[in-house]
Amino acid sequence: MSEQYIIEKELSHRIMAAAFAVHNKLGPGFPEKIYDEAMNRELTQHGIAVESQKRIVVIYDGKPLSEFVLDKVADGRVILEIKAVSKILPVHQQQALSYLKATGLQLAIAINFGASRVQSSRVVFTRGKSFVPPQFPDALEPPLKEE
């Protein structure tokens, strides 16, 4: 990733340390709600203030249009989109980008606990430009042993 897209580097590292701790303790297979609650605990233990289920109003033509709910906002600066799916898809990244545009924040991280390894995708929206990484690569699985 280009250096210009590395924002909130220290906070991102702490967020991902919390995500790895959750995945190491729980592994894949639980519903999203379980990972969401576990992340609340881990983020707090990592010294990160967390707002869960934050309501955001979308403005259209200068008037409120509708609202949506963010999974989490870390330290008031980074949107966290929690997933428990087989892999992060482009639609998850676009969802995060829409959240950034609606909130004025610059960084969202989609974190997936549903795969054999934690997956994350950083989405940046700064100065009217976005960086959405290409489709997330498939998680590397260990080779099968020959018997």
C-alpha cells in the first residue's frame, strides 16, 4: 500500500492486535455478534475507546435522508466493520467507503473473523480521493499432507 494511504498507523496496529487476540481465543465459526462483543472487550483492554452501534444520519441535498448504524468507531477516528463470512468481498469494502463519505472520517477497517485466519481490509477516503484495495486474496491454507 502506498505510504500516502497509511493513516492512523499506531491505532491500526492496536486494533489489529485486538482482532488477532479475539480470533486466537475464539477461532472461526461464531456469529458476527459474538466477535463484535469480544472486540469491545479487547479494544478496551488495548486502551482504545470504542463506540458500538453508532447511528449516522445521511444528508442528501442538504436535508436528512435516512440513517444507518456503524458496527464500531475506535477512538472516534476509525470505523470498524465486523464480519463473520468466508472472505472479505468488494461489497464490504464499498460499504466501508460509503461510511467514510457519510461520516467525514478517513479510515475504515473491515475485519473478518469467519475465515481460518483473520482478514482485514483498510479503506481510506481522504481529500476527496479513495483507496479501496483490490479484491481480498484468498486466505492461504496449509497444504494437505500426503498419506
